[in-house]
Amino acid sequence: MAKTLYIDLEKCRDCKSCHAECSYFYHPFNDGITYLREVAEFTLTCRQCEAAPCIEVCPTDALERQDDGIIRRWNIRCVACNSCSYACPFGTILPELIGYAVSRCDFCHARLNHKDAPVCVDKCTLGAISYGEYEVNEEKNIYRISDHLLVHAISWNKKVLF
Ligand code: SF4
Ligand code: SF4
């Protein structure tokens, strides 16, 4: 079984100051974990409102619903005004997830080739990030977000499996 990054979103939400470092040498402020948390929240917490207040309120059309129904924020258009965060009635878009600078995560591809875990795994003081062999388990609230990421979170829509 392939190893993946695993984020416990329930623990993350208890942390008020994420200091999980990233490996981006040329972009030392890259906040990959926050980027992944945002994607996971849109996937698991978002109610995917038909008339989405977050999309309606965005002044720069930075939020778009994808073909699979999941909302995506295009950082390049976002001005980090946080209007979407205030408009969402379900608390999906936590203000700390809306960064102004664009961050990405490549799952420390170069390190994985050398069998090392991603840098953030050791840097998270709450132990919310780990790296290993995980399986989707709906009963335990573990969901797949992408090929390289599984997340533990109480999903709003348990019928959705990825
Ligand atoms: S924070 Fe970004 S995505 Fe949200 S409303 Fe403002 S511009 Fe749009
Ligand atoms: S308002 Fe909140 S719950 Fe509704 S689609 Fe936007 S992010 Fe999702």
C-alpha cells in the first residue's frame, strides 16, 4: 500500500497557531498545510449550497464550483478580504485558511523519493500530521482527498467517499 500524508482536521481546528514548516526552499513562507486544510474543508465540511453565499459575496470571482460540486478558491484572484468566510453560515471557510500569498503542497516529492517523510510531519506540535499507510474508513471518519492525502474529519455528508 502506498504511503500518504494524513491530516487530523479535528486536531488542527484546536490549534490556534499552526507552525508546521514547509520544505519550499525558494518560497520559505509557503504554507502547504493551510492550503491542504482549505481543500479538505471544502471537500468534507462545505454543504455545497446550491445558491452559495460564499460565491455570491466574492468581489473577485475567486470562488468557483468544480464539476464534482466542490468549491475551489483561485488564489491568484483572491484578495484575502475574508468576505466568503463571514458569508458562509456553516463556518467552512475559517479565516486562517484564507492566505493572501499563494501556497501549494507537492507532498515533499523529492524527499519521498528518498523515503523521508514530508517536513511538516515532524514540525506539527499537536501530532496532527503523519505519514504512512492509511485506508479510507467511513466509520472512523477517514476520507481520501487526493492520491497523496487522507484526512480525519467529521464529514457533513458521510455518503461522499473519494
Ligand atoms: S477572501 Fe478571496 S475568495 Fe473570499 S470573498 Fe474575498 S476575494 Fe473572494
Ligand atoms: S457558503 Fe459555506 S457551506 Fe455554502 S457553499 Fe460556500 S463554503 Fe460551502
